[in-house]
Amino acid sequence: MVLIFPPLAPKFIRRNDLSLTIRTAIFFQSYHAQINKEHGVITNLSRQYKVSREFIYNTLSLVKGEIAKLLSPPKKPEKASKESSEAIILAQRFEGKCSIDGISTLMKRDNRSYSSVGSVSQILSHLGHSLPNTVKNSHEAKQLVVFTCDEIFAKSIPLLITVEPVSSVILSIELAEQRTGDVWSKHLQSIEDNGFQAQLFVSDAGTGLIAAHKETLTDVPWQLDTFHGIAHRLGDWVRRLEKSAYTAIEACEKQENKLASAKSETIIDKRLNLCLVADKTEEQAIELYDNFHFLYKILIHQLNTFDSDGELRQRTQAKETMEIALELIETLEHERINKEVASIKKTLPSLLTYFDDAIRAVKNCQILTDDPALLQSLFLAWQWNKSVIKSKVSSRKNRAIEERQFYLELSELLVGDKERYYLLKDAVFTELDEIVQASSMVECINSILRPYLNQSKNQITQEFLNTFMFYHNHRRYHAGKRKGKTPMEILTGVEQKEDWVTLLLREVREKEASLIA
């Protein structure tokens, strides 16, 4: 037997016969009855207009709510909490690189609280005062790191800064009235007191830095910054000598033109002698430039970790070659250059300390693969990649890019499998990045910090430096080999799940709570 059910009627039907006038009358009568507590009115209305009691009560509730909204005074917008204003100020100051005046203007535009210049400045100062100027290691055991130290100047005021170069974490940054050995020693000691131990000290040959190394980090190897050690001392002489050579060539051409226009024998003899002198000066200038440039390139080439075949350069051989090149430069008998050569000779052993790390890095790479040709190709790709980063002249950079691409493609061909190639390349590059030759990471930090210094007209405070250090250490990189990571993540290996602003405000609140307790 088949059961047939009648179609279900709709639950709700819009009553067209209930006009707006009738609905209004229902509301007013029911509302009057409700106020005067009259019984039976709602029931009578439902029967009179053939509507449910629920409909009448819903109408009452709806209309009363709308009338309340209409007649009640407008609510004033709630003021933003101080913490939300602090978060906005921090984001605009460091991520937006806004001045204090600019932050104040933007906050006033959005009708935010704490928007005056004084409030913004006071909040930033308070937050910075609550933050330390040295990173603290959260583990009980001391962490071995590289100390890369240098001085940045805000006008004539030195900022002492120590960076861990692989992760780019600022370990400590501080304003200092002086940069003597004692001041630097206290700076380095504070880092060690906060749970970090130096395995390598990298710096230039500044008097205060060298004195602090001898006093505080006696047993730690010193790597003299190779840029300051060689390129900074001798590199500009390539440009100067080249300019002198071109000047001598132009002078020689002028004398030749004058000689060609001479008429009398007396003038011809006189100008001929001047021309011979100019020829000799030109020849000497060109010879000096060519010889010096050749020897300088040999010096710089010996600083490369790997030779042209991708083999690890031998430290003793590199040292011997550099000593010979320096002695040959001295034979050029240029007094000012020879003063620089004498300084380089004194610090030459410290220029090559990085070879110890290079040996360890190569051994670790050899564990990754037993194919020597593949490793040599990756080593050269890494070395040319460093040249791409360092090169400022477009022709050199383009050549370095071509060489890097060649060795990367060769490496991929030798591996065969694309996925395995990328994993191996990243692993090899990570190992080789542990080789630190210079304090260039401090220069990178300087380039990030400099816009803030310029913006504040170099009127910098320790509170600002504390906040900047926290921002840099916990910000997430958006490009480059560190893309997607924060410096602290790289240093500690612990994932950072929260934004730097949230972490900063929490640290400030915890410190405030501990002071109150």
C-alpha cells in the first residue's frame, strides 16, 4: 500500500490584508495594555485580527527596540586602549619608518588616543627604557657564537654594536661616550654575562677593540676584517693611481700638441724637452698603476676561500703569496702606500684566521656527498655568490652572476635529481656561511639603522636603540636567504609564533609586573 501525504502548507504566510495601519494599531493597543497591566487584551487582539499571540509579542519587541535606538543619545566611540595605541606607534615607527611627528599626524587622522607628539615620544621612551640593550640567552648552557664588533657613529657619538653574523642577531648595542678598551671590555663582558660565549672575535684593527680582545677574550681567535685589513687600506690606491696615469697621459698629449705648433728652433728645443719629461712621467705613472693593480689583485685573490678549481686554498700558501706580493709592492717605492703595507704585514696572520672555520666547513660538506666534483662546483657557486653580493661595479656583478649561474647549473647536472640538488645546495651553502671573514654584517645593520639616525637628526637615545634591537631581532625577513625567518629563530632554532610587537609589549608588561611585585 502506498501512502500519499498532502503537500505541506508553508509555515509562515505574509498577510497582505494586515496593512501598516492595522499593524500600528495592534502595536499601540498591545503596548498600552502591557504598560497598564490589562489582562486578556493580547488574546482578544489575536482573535480579532486572526494572528498568533507570538506575532503580537514579536511585533512589540521589534518596534520597542527600534524606538529605543531612535530616542537614545548617540554613544561616544570608545577610546582605544593604551596597548593598542602602543602597538600602532611601534609598527609605524619601525615598520613604517615614520618620524614621531609623522606618527602623531597619522594617529590624529584616525582620531586615536595618545596621538600628541609628546604622548608618542613618551610611549616610545617608556617602552625602550623597559627593554635591555643586550640579548639574554634563555638556556642554562652558554651558547657559542661569533662576536662581530664594530662602531657606528651618530654624528660624533659612537654606538658600540656586536652582531652574530650568521643569524644577524644584534647581541648588544649601546651609546658610548668613548670607545676605549675598557668601554669595549664592559660591552663584551655583558654579552658573556647574558649567556653567550665567543668562539671567534671579528673586528677591524681599532685600538679599543684590540685592547678589549686581549683583556676580555684572551683565548678567543681574532679574525681581522679582511675588507678593513686589505681593501680599505689599499683599494682606493688603485683608483688614485689610475687617475694619476690618465692625468699624465693628458699632460703628455698637451705637450705634443704644443710641440707641433712650435715654429722657431729655440721654442722647438724647449718644448721637445718638456715633451720628453712628460713622456717619462706618463710612462712611470702607467707602470706604477699597472704593477700595483696586478699585485693588489693577487692580494685580494688570496683571500678567496677556494681556488679557481674549487679546492680549499692552503693557509700557509696564501700567506706566503701575500707576503711576496706585499714585498713587491714595497719595491714600487711609493712612500704612502708602503706605510699601509707595513701595517698590513703586522696583522697578516690575523687576516687568515677564517681558514680554520673553512677546514671544518669543508669536512662537514664532505659528509653530505662523496662526489668531489659536485662539491667543487657548489663551492665555486657559493664563492661567486659572495662576489655578487659584494660587487658594486655593474660589470663585475654581471660577470659574477654569470659564473654563479654556470656552477649552479653544473651542480644540478651532476646531481641529476632536482629536489635532491636543492636540498644539497642549501645544506652546503649553510655550512659555508659559517665562514666569517669580515664584519660586513655590522655594515648591513648600519644600513638598516641609518635612516632612523638621519630622521632623528642623530639625536639618538639608548631607549630607541633598545627598541630597535628588539625589533630587528624579532622581525621576519621578507627576502634573501633568511626569507620567512626572524634572526632569533635562526640563532636559537626555536620557532617564533607571535609578531614582534606582541612579544615586545609582553616583555614590557612582565617587567612592569615584576617591579610592582
